[in-house]
Amino acid sequence: GVRKDELREEILAQEGQTKIPSAVPAPNPAVSVTQVTAPMAVPTLGSLPTLTPTPRENREAAQENPIPVQKPQNAPTDKQIDRVRRIIIDAGHGGNDAGAPGRDRRYREKEATLDIAKRVAGYLREENGLEVLLTRGGDYYITLKYRTDFANSHNADLFVSIHCNSNPRPGAHGTEIYRYGSKASSKYAAVAAARENGGNDFMDFTLADMRNNFYKTRSSALAEDVESKIVEDLGQHFRNIQQAPFYVLAHADMPSILVETAFISNQQEENKLRDPYWRDKMAKAIAQGIIAYKDRVEGMDENQQARR
């Protein structure tokens, strides 16, 4: 039964007389609760703050221009496929994932891959302007997802995974290099990918294809340069560059290859893998191939800028 004009007059009359305290005073420990006899003041309607709605146009502008997220000062800059500054070397397997065994089952893939990966990183670090990171530096287990997450989170320019091959046929020998492909280039390539994936499967080939199509040409060039150095420096039999849906290649957001250095299932090649001198030559050839790729793409970039 209260009219609007009466309510308005009451509010205007009380406005400014009663204010909400800005802070609640701290209780006095000397005064007990039972000593407080005065009733607590209840704010009246006039003391409540006025809520002014945000104009519609301001709300729309706020949605279109959200507060920008600031990157940490030490965050890496956006990578360019025409520059090579940060390289990830991935030593396959590790820890309880020993990889493929040798003929006597005492020498395992994880031992050879870690040693070769460390040697590759050592040679690359001698090159000025390169930063080289290892996905694992010791004999411990890491997941396939961790390997690519590590590379992507560090905004790397290249990803090179080191492995040893294996085949039920003891005569199989040579070196193979893979780049990503949702469809394996051969039945053997599909088997090799399934073995290295270790049961990890990913069904989103569309997303992987979209990601890797951008780097397809660069990954092929990297594979060719590494192949050339391995054949030239080691005289190693080379099996064709192939493609397969390796997990680490599918999820690396950069040019990437996987090197199957030799067949640990072949007695002669297992002997090579056991030999520190041969492992060093293999590591040096891989490193030189990476540097040759770096020089090639950066030379192409300089030529393009000169033409502009």
C-alpha cells in the first residue's frame, strides 16, 4: 500500500545520513560478548550503494577487447620455420621401457639411444647460436606425450628422435629416417611405428595432418640432409626415407624426424651400436646433417629477404 512517491521521498530523506562503515573495527579482547548490550545497527535502504548497470555498448566492447594475458619475461619468442635456434634431441625409450633387445638380450635400445643423443647434443652445442635440449638425460622413463609436450612448450625449431631398429629377420640392416605421415609408406613402416608407439594410439589424424602439413617440406629437407651425412661419413647402408604415424612426430609442432640408427636385432649392427667409436661417428653425422639443414633454410631466408 506504499506509493512510489512516498518510498522515493523516504529514500531521499535518508540518503547521506546513514553510511555503510568502510571497515569493521577489530574486537576489543578486554570486552566479552556478554558485555555488549547495544543492539547492532542494521543499514537502512537509503544506506545501500546505488548499482548502475553497465551500458550495453560498454559490455560489448569489454567482450571484444578482453584483458590481454601478459607472457612471462623469460618466455621464448615465437619460432620461425626459416630459423634454427633451439633444437630438441629425444633419446628413445628409457627406464622400464628398455626398447628393442640385442641378439643376446643383454644390450638394449635405451642404452644406445641415450649415448648417441648426448653425443649429438654435444656436437651441436659447439655451433654458435644454438640451444640444444635433451628430453631425457639419464636412464629413466618418460612418456611419449611428455617428449612432444617438452618440445612444444620450449617453442623449439627442430625435433630429432633417436632410436634403434629391430626386425624378426636377422639379416635386416641399415639406417632409416622417418617423417610424419598418417598413412605409412609401407607395411614395414607401419609395424615400426606401432612398435615405437608402444601401444599409444591417437585417432585425430586430421589435426595431426593439419599440423604437420605446414612442416612437411622442412621435415623432408631435414631428413635428406641427415641421410646425406650418414651415408657420406659412415658408409652405412641407407634404407629409403619413409613416413609413418609415429606419435612423437605427429604431436611435434615443428619440423621433426625420427632416426632408426641401426638394427639392434642384427648381430653385426648390434656390434656397431656397442662400439663407442661407431656411436660417436653416427652422432657426429646426425649433428652435421642438422647443421647443413640449418645453413640451407637460413640461406634460403636470406636470399628471399635480399630479393625483397
